Amino acid sequence: MTVLDNVKSLVEKFFTTNGDFWVIRKSRSDLNIEKCNGVAVKDEKVNACELCVALNETIFKVYNKPEYFHTNCKCEYIPTSLVDIVLDFPIEKITRYLFANINKSKMMKTMGYLIQDSDDMYNLILKA
Ligand SMILES: [Zn+2]
């Protein structure tokens, strides 16, 4: 992060309302869920547990970030902007989860959505 990035983050932090800003979780580990191909593993080199590796370099709204820190955890949250982010949102999260899981599927039906609406649902969530 450059000095300019830090200044931008601080400005965003202080001029957004209700603490509504983005933070990125940083571990001392070089690993993250993407580098581990979706299965996080403990990083013995820096003593980061699997969950810290899984959460590493993930962006959250500040009010919705996981408050997980193990003993001697060195992870931290740093204000950030949504630039150069990778959206991990395959259509299967709609077709093979939202409309496959019986409870979620029922919930979707009560809201008026059926599996035939997967593309519309995907686009709505993608836009949000
Ligand atoms: Zn940690």
C-alpha cells in the first residue's frame, strides 16, 4: 500500500457515514484461499491457522467483518477501496445452491423466484 493509498483509505474512512467502508483482512501469511485452490491450509512458517489463511486478503464491509482472531493472531483489517478486486461468483452459487438446497429453494419460492429465474437472480446479485 502506498502513502497515497493510505491517505485515500483514511479519507474514505472519515467521510463515509456510519462506518460504512471496506476493509481488507491481512495475515502475515503469503497464502490465501485462492492460492490454496479453495482448501485453506495452516501456514506453519508464520503460524497462521487455516481460517486466517482462508480469510487472508478478503474484503468486507467494516460492520460485517469476521471477528475471528486466534491466540497470538497477527491478522489485521486495513481500510481499502474496491479496485482491482476479483469477484468470485459463479452461476452455480445460484443454480446449485440457492435453488438446490431445500430450505433456500423454499425461501426463494416464497419470494416468487423459481430455478427458471436463475439468470435474472444472478444478474441482480451481481449488480448489487
Ligand atoms: Zn490470524
